[in-house]
Amino acid sequence: MKKFMLIFVLLLLSLTGCWDRAELEEVGFVIGIAFDPNPDNPKTFDTTFHIAVPSAFSGGGPEGDSGEGSPFFNITSTGVTNFNMIRDISKRRSRSLNFEHLKVIVINEELARQAFITGVLDLYTRDHEMRRKTHVLVSKGEAKEVYMDKLPLEDMPAISIEMINENYTKALEMIETRDIGTISEKMTANQSYLISGVNKEHREDMNISGAALMKGEDNKMITWLNEEDIKGYNWVMGEAKNGIVEATVDDKESFIFEILSHATNVNYERQNDQNIFNVLIKTEGTFSESWIPGLEINNLETIKKMEQILSKKIENQATSLIKKMQEEWYCDIFYFGPLIKRKEYQYWKQIKEDWEGEAGIFKEANVQVNVEVKISHYMTQEKTS
């Protein structure tokens, strides 16, 4: 009897979960999505679905929209709602769309400036099929262009974008990946935030750097931050991981500092009705490359001079962006506000609605930046004491 019951239970387990399973041959796996304005009707937008063709990876793929044997194809629908356009594809292609493997969402700059992101992410945070870790980027130019050409090394453009995004630790010009979950949290808190920028200038090439500045009040993009801005941002936010700093001696010869470790500590205090933030940036790394003739890098005085040059450069990058945020865009992308909330909650309740904006309190804050740089290695067996 026990043996019979065991067999019966195993049979039940083998059947569990199979009733609603979709066969691979009947599903179109969406790997990327692009949103662009519709040139013919400003009340609608175009959605391009970047879909994997699994059979193509084995060399027997069918001819798709991107050519014979392509590992992907793209299809565009036009409308005013996401869900309706998803269902529209069912009338045009044999396979229903599946979003469980969605990697990347790219939003056209023109749409990002219209608070489009609020509506478009509603479905992608609400639906159980969507991945909250999906990367989100803003494009300079047509968003669908980033999915048109296969890049070297990877079979699908969306996979290339995802992997390039993950290289942010090696490039000071890139911010840490923003995904649906992170952006949703910033939107809920009405905090200003950044989204990575992507630029497709040439076929078989792509550049992910800089960022779109999104205003927390209405989730509209208000400007682009360039690569120098992003360097300053990463220093202030403690996100300068393993990038490099190129500096010069007397504005002439160059040398390279490679970051090994980095930490930023921000302290807040309120004195004489003034909000004061002390930003201490500490970084340690390697003197990796020199174009300075006759440089004696094993000399401690030389090392000290290089550290001072680096400290000044990093300080300038950080303070330049802080000044730009306070005097031009009035957005607290450094999250100084939440620091006030933690330390002076009653005061924060009084000012939180007036923190950002042209007439806001953030622009009057006193932000002081100090930088400490240590060159601990210089690419030889020696190490400074």
C-alpha cells in the first residue's frame, strides 16, 4: 500500500505546473523594447519589440525581420497603451509575446521629456511577467535603432546593451545600471534621479555614457549630463569603482591613476539656519601610466605631488556638478534631502515640499567637498609606505 501511495504522489508531482505551460515553439521571447514618438500622430507612440529566435542559435533559424538566419527579429506596433500594442502583435505574428526574459527597455529622449516614463513603466511594474531588474536607458535619437544591428561578440543587441551596462565599474563616465525596480522607487518617493544614456552613432557600434536627468516632481527629463558630469556624480555618490583618472602636470604631460578602492562619506549639520553638507571622498589606487619624461615615480615627494594633482581634479569634478545642480537644474540627485530626514526629521517635514526647484532650499545649501587620494602602487614590486 505504501509503495502504491508513493507512486501516486510522484505521478501527481510530475503533473503539477504543466497545465498552463507554454511550449517554446509557441512563444516569442521579448529580450528588448524600444519606445519612440510616432511621426504621423503625436497622440500615439511606437513600440518596437526585440524578439529572440532560439532556433537560429543552432544554425537553422528561419528568416526574420532582420534577415535570414538572424537570432532576432524586430516588430513595431503603434498605439496609445502598452497592453493594446502587445495584443496587436498577436494579430500579426504566430507566437504570443513573453516578457520573462526582458533585458532592456530604451526610451526615446523626446518621449522622456514628456513624462512618458510614468505611464510606460506602469505595466512593466504591475504585470507579474515583467522583470524588475530590466535595465532602462534613454536614447539620443531613435530608440529602435539600438536593436537594428548585431554588435560584435554577442548575438543580440539587447544582450550587448545589458553587458555593456554592467561595465560601469570600469568607466567613470557611466552610472550604475538603473532598472525598473530602482526607478519605480525613485518615482514613488518623488526623488530626482538619473537614467543611463545610449547613443547609436554608427552601425555595429554603440556608446553608453552620460545620463538623462529626471526631475522627481513630474518624472520628466530636463537635460543631459555629459561624461564629465557623471564623473563628478560617481565621486559624490561613492560609485567610482575601478575606473581611471587622467590628469596632467602643469597642464602638459599626462598620467593615469587607476582606482582600486573608493568611499564617500557625507555628514550633515544645521548651523545658524544653514544646511551644511560635508562630503569626504577617499580613494586609493595605482599610478598606472606616465607620459612625463624623467619622472622618478619611486620618490615620495613625487608621489605626494601626484596625489595633490589628483585630489584637485576630483574635487573640481565633484564641485562642478554640485554647482550645476544647485544653480541650473535645482535637482538633488545626491539625495542630501533623505540625509536631513534621517537626522532632523521634524525640520525635514517642514521643508520637504520646498527642497528642490528654482525657489527651493537645496540651492542654498552649503556643500563642502574634501578629497583624499593615496597612490599605494606604481606598477612595480615596490609599494609606498
